[in-house]
Amino acid sequence: MRIVIDAMGSDNHPAADVAGAVMAAHTFGDTIILVGDEARIEAELAQHKTADLSLEVKHASQVITMTDKPGDASRTKKDSSMHVGLNLVKEGAADAFVSAGNTGGILAVATLHTLRRIRGVQRPALGVVFPTPTRPMLIDNGANADCKPDYLLQFAVMGSLYVSRVLGIDNPRIGLISNGEEEGKGNSLIQESLPLLQASGLNFVGNIEPKEFLQGAADVGVTDGFTGNIMLKTAEAIASTMSTMIRDALMANPLTIVGGLLARSAFKKVRQQLNPDEVGGAPLLGVRGPVIVGHGRSNAYAIQQAVKQARLMVENDVVAAIEEGLRSA
Amino acid sequence: MRIVIDAMGSDNHPAADVAGAVMAAHTFGDTIILVGDEARIEAELAQHKTADLSLEVKHASQVITMTDKPGDASRTKKDSSMHVGLNLVKEGAADAFVSAGNTGGILAVATLHTLRRIRGVQRPALGVVFPTPTRPMLIDNGANADCKPDYLLQFAVMGSLYVSRVLGIDNPRIGLISNGEEEGKGNSLIQESLPLLQASGLNFVGNIEPKEFLQGAADVGVTDGFTGNIMLKTAEAIASTMSTMIRDALMANPLTIVGGLLARSAFKKVRQQLNPDEVGGAPLLGVRGPVIVGHGRSNAYAIQQAVKQARLMVENDVVAAIEEGLRSA
């Protein structure tokens, strides 16, 4: 397999991205194509043992930064690492694209300037698998701040196909994220989307609240990108706040300090389970090629895990499944 | 002070509500007026020592249940405990109203049939103080699933006055909850609300993400009721999920079991801090009288804490402050 990594993506680029590329090439034995500033990439590669690995470098003269406006930058920086990398996938010279860069930038370059949308897709969407025990997927997680009921229906179809293909879940249960389970709850978007989902032929379980979503009442939670992004960020913020509160409470007296030390492996286990690096990134669904969007703060391991996810999308032919699924929807 | 408690409110009514009334009368020395089915309330009161307390009972023949549709029930059940209790406040026979009942029902009865809105208020809103270390307030937390920018501006004014009066925070910092801090982030509601808040004369700190909200970047987070409710419910769900994950991880081996036992007081402390019962309830802001809405699963202690909050609203004359604040806004 040939996977493109945007070497200029992460906050700590190109060091983290190149280290992740090396790690992924080593772990999976794939060809990794690093796209970006050739001199800087080569300088980073020189820090690693790469003799037995299949690593290629493709120069791109521009970078879409975290502070660039996606619409403008995707139009004006046509030789960005995102354009060059995504075009490799478009032309069939690579199988998938991974970037930990500006999410809006990746979206704009993929949707408007390179891969473009799968026929019939109104809005591509970001899925994200929550690293909680039941591992539910939330879609959309930030690609589309304003949504229409039709979009949510397509998110449901794409999310269902993704978890069925990649996570191997048969006939996945789809829930509509709402502030209450009863029909009539939710804002107007939810109320108008409900009948579309009920009539969709999907395994639709109705409105679900965040608690039910996390407890495993659905395999896919469908939401607009604004609400989804707020949910994800609230979840991350509460997990971090609680960790700090527990650490502070453990320092209160000698007994709890000792208890905390003895229980250290348990805390470490929970931290690892909840670590978004394990998940690696969010699949961008609805464009004509496998794309994984990583956290800006990705380290090498997170980049490797994003490559792992990209490989699963390729192996399980998720893009073709969505093309097929939307034709018959 | 004379506080009305809806005896038919909580999931465990009237037992929890009556026990909370007794506790509050004892703790605060106020007169508590229990409204609801007189016979059932008297039967509950007989279980408690009430000799030295100032407790009154006011009969109401109907109950708006958790499954009632708020609009219908508020029109047809005119002798509900909510109608009777809120009318006592309206007529000046009581100072504040507390209920752990159907939130939509309380809203509808207060706004449309009894107290009614403060002049100039477009939509009353529910505030909620997050029980995290910095104790920020989120408004709206579920009263208005669909909002306009004007509403969010008023939520900001009301939230600011509440935390300034009740929590004693001078010139509170107001943030607009969004999926990114930069201008241009957010959905169309956020983008249209931003200039209104910037021009409001409030101490507005701009868009804030959930993480910054929880870390204390603002005293009040402003949001529509759908997003606010999803945020609150996601926070509760993650806190609960993490507790379960930690408990399970601690059971893994003898060392961590012992560690967990030694550290028990620390976990208890964190659980207490995060306990929504401490907060007691959500103030309904924008109606002509102090109203506190409790969790359906309130126990006696939570009811007492809701009464405590109601007392603070009365003592600090929050309703008059909002009347005044919206006239000059």
C-alpha cells in the first residue's frame, strides 16, 4: 500500500509527522510518501534509521498553516502539501492521505480542489470514534457547522457503512443525538431529521442522549458538525478536568498519596484507554479517496495510528462502499 | 422568607420533595409552603419531626408529570402544583418557587400562564453552574432549543447579572461557546451573535471552547439551549463513564485494590465536588419571580440546596436586577 503523509501538518511539523512516517513504514511495511518542504523532510529523515524502509519524499513549496483561512488558502496555495498529497491519491499514485494539519484546510482542498465529493454526497463529514469503552462513532464532528436534515441522513448512511466495513459491526445501530429521547425533543434540525432517519432503512434506534451514546445504545451517533465538535471537546475537557481533580485530591494526605502510588497502573490504564492518540484521527467521509485527519498536537505514535486507520479504509474499500451505498439510498 | 416547594416534582415525589422541605425549613428557618396532593403531603410530613418548623401545605388537585407534553399540560391542568405554587409567588404570597418536576412544564406554566416574562425578555433561559473547580455558569441549558442572536444577547445579560448578584463576581467575563476561538468559527448563530455581544457593553471575552470554559476563561458561557443541554449531559456522561473505568481498572489486581482503598477519601472528595446535588438546581431567568428547577432525580439534600439557591435569588433581588438591566441594555 502507498500512503501519503502531510509532513507539514502537525503543530510540531515536520518532526512529529516524519517520525510518525518512519514508525508507520516500519510497523506496516507500506510505502510512505512524505509531502512538504523536501529539505526539511530530508533533514528530519537523517535523524532516523530508514535503510530498510520504503519512504519517498515529494516536494511541495507551500504550507496551509493552522491560522490560514481554509477557503482563501485552498484557493491561493495550490502547491501546498495538502494539494500535492491529495492529488497523488486522486491520480492513483497513492492509496490514502493522512494529515494532522488545519482541518478546514484539508476539507477545502479535498472537497473543492482535488479529490472532490463522491457523486450524490451533499457534504463530506468527519467521523470520530470516541475512545470510551463502547467505542461509538460520532458523525459529523466539525466539518459542517450548519446542517440540513438531508445532510444528517447522509452522515448516517456514511457512518453506518464506515463502522460496518472498518469496525466489522453488522447492521450498525444509528442514533440521532438529542437532548431527550422522546419524539418532539431536540431543535428544529433534529425534529426534521427524525422522520428521514426513520424512513431510511438504516438500523435507526431513535433519538439518543449523550449518556446513552456513551453507554453503547448506538454504534453511530449522528449530529451536526457544531454540536458534534462541542460534544467531543466537552468530553475531552471533562476527562482532563477530572484527572486534575483526582490528582489534586490524591495529594491531600499521606494515605491517599500512597493509595495513588499503588493504584498508579490503574490510572495509567484508564489514561491509555482514553488517549485520543490511540484512535489516531478522524476519517473524512464523502470524498473520492481515503483521508484521515489527525489532531494538530499529534505525536509520532498518533501519526502512525492515523496511518493504521487509513489502511483500514483502503483495505475495506470504504470509499466504494459509500459510492454504492448512496446510489442505492 | 416564604419559599414554595412543588411536592409533586421529583421522580420520587412526594417523599423526596417533602423530606427536602423539612430539611430546608430546619436549616434555613424559613417558611416552606408545600404544594400538591394534601393527603399525600400530610402523610409524608407525619414521617418527620416538624414541631418547631414553619411548614404549610397548599392543596393542588393536579400534577404535570414527567411524560406530559408541556404545552398541552400547562393549558389543561390549571390546578397543577406548578400553577398553584407559581401563582403564590405571582400574588406575593410567597417569595420563590422550587420544583424538581418536568422542566418544560415549569417553563410553560411560569412563562405563559402565571408569572410571565419580565418586560423586554424574549425568551427566559435556564442557567446552570457547572460543579467543576472554577464553577462557571452555562446559559441556556435547555429552555430554548432553537435560538436567535437576540436571545443569546439577553442570555448573556441575564447570566451576567445572576453571577454578579448571586455569586458576587464583579463585572463577570462572558464567553460565547463555540467550536473555535477565532472570529468566523461557529455555526451561523454564533457568527451572528458575536457582533451583538461585542457591542453589548458586557465584559465579553469572545468565543470560547468547552475546554477554556471549564478552565475558567469565563464566568458565564452563553449558548443556545440545545447545545447547552448537550454540553451538560456530555459532561455528566463522561464523568460517570470515567468513574466506572477507574473503578474497573482498580479491581485489576491486589495492589491496585489496596491503592484504591487507601485513596478512597480522595475519590469521595472528587465525587462530592462533581455532585450536581450540591448545586441544587438551575435558575430560570427572565420570568417575574425567582424560580429554581431541580433535577428529576433530586433527593432531599438536592431539594434543600435548590431552596438555598432560591433564597440567594430573593436576597440579592435578581429579578429586579434583570428588569433594570434589560431596560438599560
